Amino acid sequence: MRVIAHATEDVSRVREALDFFLSGAGVKEAAELVEELQAEGHHGNPITILSVQLKKKAECLNFARFVRENFSEEDVDMLREEMPERLDDDLVFHLRFDKQAAYLQQVKLTNSSDAIIAKVKIETYPKNREKAGAIVEELFG
């Protein structure tokens, strides 16, 4: 997952939004896992990029379960409809969550570029898009 805190935003609040997903995934030491990078935005404004990678299977499954349990029916329907476009050729499933909603402890999909971006790598052996699609449907509805 990755999220950008713009110069006009409080980094601690953006971190709280990210922590909402990490606690939902059962991540115990979230503060230690989150990497913080200082960068310069498009117009020269300072930005902070927060990123975290979940590698433990249990945490990844908990993340998927947490997201699915907290989705609205509209988000589930939209995800089903957009699933083929969200699953790329490398079998990475792309999600964007509303940053403000996450700060308010809600899971909500968004198309905005100012979002918490989650990339979920779906492993199949051999690499198979149809199997990956079935796994995504099982995980996210």
C-alpha cells in the first residue's frame, strides 16, 4: 500500500488512514513497517510518501477479509464489474481507497489519484490469469 501526504495535509492523519487498513489486517508493528519518504511534488511542493508491504500470508488474507467485510454493496458491484481492468498482466490487482473515508474508519473505493493505493499480487503456478481472477473474486467478492 502507498499513500501520499501533500504539503497541505497533516502527515499523522494520513498515517492514521493507512493504519486503519493495517490494523484491520492484524498487523501488529505497523509503525515499524511503514516507510516514510520525503519527496518533491509536481509543483515543487514537499510531499511525504508512506508505503508498506505486507508479506505474511495471514496478514494478506486478513487485509482482503477486512476490505471485503467493510465494502458497501455498491463497491462490491463496482469491483466485480471492473475486475478484468483491475487485474494486470503481471497478476497484480489494483485498488484505490478513499483517504478521507479511511481516516473516518471507513473502507470506500475511489477513482481519485489522491488515494491509498493497494496493489495485491496474486500468485498462481503456472501463471494463469483465469485462476488469478477466481482468487480475486474469492478474496474480494
